[in-house]
Amino acid sequence: MFLRLFRGLVSSTAITLRGRRKATVKKSEMAICHTSFPEEIFIEILARLPVKSLLQCKCLCKYLLKLITSPYFVKLQLDRANENSTRIIFATVSNKRYSLSSIDYYNQTSSSTEDRYKLSLPCELLIVGSCNGLVCLSDYMTFMAICNPATLEYTSVPFDLIEKIPTGCTRWFALGFGHDPHSDKYKVVRVDMYFSAANTGDPGHCDLHVYTLGTKQWRRIENTCRLSISYSIPYLNGALHWYRLTDKSRWDHEPQRRASKSIMAFDIRRENFEEVPMISFPAGLTNERLGVLQGCLSCTCCYDDGYTDIWLMKQYGVKESWTKLVSIAFPLARDRLIHPIVVRTKGEILLKPPHISGYLLGQAPSSHLYAYEPISNSLNEHDPGNIQWIDVHAYVESLVTVPSCSGGKTTKDEGN
């Protein structure tokens, strides 16, 4: 009801402002400031509007412009968006044009409205991660960018070879994107794994580099951990999370090669590693992946009998809080993981198809997700609409400004 009343107020105010003189604008501002709602309720209603509506409200008067762009309101809007975080963002392709779009799955309806962002991407990109409404994108070769799809702001990140590859070596790397709430800085973390191209017994070594948005360089961080090179590093509780490899393992394809009960969390603020406790899973585990689901660290486990279990760490850092959310018994999950993205209001889980696993640029785009219904224990294809997508990730819309990475100004794409 409050939203309908507020939209009516904004709509009538917009009509009043058109073609009026400066004195009339001031009266309209006073009308907004002195509605029948107390100011705190007015601001709460405003904070729950879609970002697109808030951007339109900024143009109505100076009062709304000042309020909506204030750090207090930007944080309030983000907090409210996170309370009902069921939005998914897609990296899309249509007629060889690359862009982003999103769908909010908060309402349990058969179809939801797609929000298409007028943000043109230069090439086919994967989603490294999303944090506070900012999205990190990369082709995992030569290009990386940070954008706010809702406000159409973006900036590119220098993505040259950080260090020369030693002769006779091969390099694989993983990327993560996170936020330091204390300094309000956003950082990209890159883990490079070097190993001998000729000696398959060489376990290799890992290097770690950090890029803080607003600067112009990557910094090397001392690292003694050997980390899994996996796609889409989960960010939660101010940290990025990896499995730690044993000293003798090259890859993390086989779970027994991972260090027992060991998840390493890279603290974005302190730029160091801390161990997060892990439980032991039943025999027959063939694949597993860390993620974030319902605000908790998650682990999706695939077994050789075709079952896929999804576990949540209900209390961060507490080993005993690991809880099995669901067990999905469908053969399609046997070889590759179906990765959970969001849980809808009635418990339905939307999952990424198993063949979309990262580092697969150039493959045919997908047109569906999977939806698992715990009550009926059914797993079905879910059609998000007329969307051909390359990658998909959980997402919230926000007003957070994109920090410049190049020393120049952050660019706003006008959708031309």
C-alpha cells in the first residue's frame, strides 16, 4: 500500500514540475518534504523502490537528488535490497551483441519480468562475481571490467600479464571480487598457479595478487597456501573462499587431493588467510564446489551414485553449523555439478545447468536454468524467458558508485 501511495505522489509531483518556474519547483520540493508520512517512513518507502525508479526520482527536485545520492541512503537501499535477495543477473548474447539483464524471483510466479540493462559489453564475458550491486566481468584472457548495471556505470581494470610465465611452465589462474566494509574499498584477487608443462608430477606453486579499485596497479601478496583453481570464487563475510590443496596435488578435480577439512578464507581487509572449518562428507564424493546461498557459505557435493547434496554453514566459522539443505537424486548431476544460485520464497532452488562451469567462452549460450522443488522432490528445466545467456550469478541492484580504476573518470554507458 505504501508503495502505491508513494508512486502516486511521485507521479503527481512529476506532472507538477513539468514546465513550471523555479518558484514552483521549490514549492513541490516542500510538498515532498512535508507529506502526511513522517520523514523516516517516507525514506523507508523510497529505499524499497527499484533502482530504476530511484534514478527517475533524482530528476524531480533537489531534495530527492540530495537524499538519493547521500551515502546514508545508498547504504539503506542496499540493506533493504539484501533483505529479499532473489535477483539473478545474466551475461547475455543476442545477434553477437553482449549485454546484461536480470530477473527478480522474489514472487513465486511462473514468469517474472526481465530487466534489460542498456550496457553494451565489448566482447563475450563471464561473471567473476557480484558484490553490493557491482559486477566484475572478465574474458579470463585480456579484459576485465567492473560495472553497476542498474546505474550504467563501468570502468575497466588493467589485466595484462602480471608476471612473465617462466620458461617451460604453464599457468592457470582464478579470480575473485569482494568488498572491505571498513575502508569501503572493492578489490579483485587473482590466484596464479604455475607448474611444469613437461613434468606432470610437479604440484606447482601459487602466487597471489590484489587490485584495489581506484588504484592503478596489482600488488603481490605473500602466500604459502596452495589453492584450488576454480571458477567463481564465493565472497561472504568480508572474505573470498577457496579449498586448500595438499602439497602433492596439482588440481582439485579429485576431492581426496584437497587438504582434509580445509577451506581457506582470504580476508579482503587484512589481506591474509584464515581457515574455515569443514566437515567430512560421505564416501563416493566425485565433485564439490563452494558457493553462497541464503547468506550462508554453501557446498554442493556430487556423488558417484547420482545424488547431489547442498550443504549450508548456518553460522559462519562454526563447524557444527554445517547443515544439509537438500539431497537431489537425479542422474543429470552425476558428471558435473548443478550449481545453486538463489532460493525463492517458498523454498524452490534455482540452479545453474551442469555444462555452464566456467572457462568455456565460445560455447553455445544456454536458454534455461533448473528449478528444484523440495516438497515434490522434482527437478525441472526453468525457462527464464527469451534470454540467451553465457553466464549467470546471484545479484542485487544498488546505487553504489563504481570507483575509477584508471585514474580517470568512471564512464556511464548511455546505451547507444
